[in-house]
Amino acid sequence: MCGGSPRPKSTSVYSPTLITLDNGLRAGRPLYLRTGPRSIRFLLLLAMSIFLYASVGCGGPKHDLVGKWRTSGDSALTWEFSPGGSLQMGSTRGKYSFGDQDRIKIETSSGISVYQIEISGEHMTLKDPSGSKLEFNKVR
């Protein structure tokens, strides 16, 4: 050793580094992962909540719309809604998309229409802003 004092031997025992938070509220305090019955119950409750939210999201007009629908009345016409957003109205092809508050936008070569959509079981109603309605029944 040249010109210096020898280093003292370290007497500390190796321990793994703890994760510390540095956000001002808990600065420098170790972060421990909690395990035990309470945290497991919390995780189960969280997983069940996510599952319930996802299963509720699968219903509604977006899910129930796919399939064939026949208009009510004398001049019955079949509309077929595909899962990918395409639409067949008799011999006319088009696209559909959903907006907020259960609105559906239908685009065809003849124009764009926006309707308020209501589906109840096997019955669907499309209402346009002027108040007129188109009534449909699901084709099985």
C-alpha cells in the first residue's frame, strides 16, 4: 500500500436491498410485500370485481346486435350485422359503429344515419332524431 492507511475490514453481513419509496411521504422507508389472509382476500375481491365489470361490459347493444334482424310491417327487409362492423341491408352494404349513449351510426353509399338503439331480447328499435322508428325482430 502506498501512502495510505489500510482499509478496515467490513463486519457487516450481506442483506438483500429493500425497495424504498422516495415520494416525500414515506421517504426512505422500506416497502414490504404483504402476504397473508387479508391481502389474499383483497386480491380475490379485486379479481372478482374485474371479472364482474368485464362480464357486464359484454352485454348491451354492441353484443346483442350481431345477427339477422327483420323489419316489422308489410315490406319486411332483413338487416344483418356482422361482428366486425359491416352491415348488409337487403342488397345494400354498409358499416356501423357505436357512439355514446346507445347511439349507432350506419354508413351506406346513400348516406349516414344516426339512431338511438334499444334492444330488448328479440326486439330492436332504432329511433332517429326526428322521432321516427324502425322496429325489428331477431331472425332465428
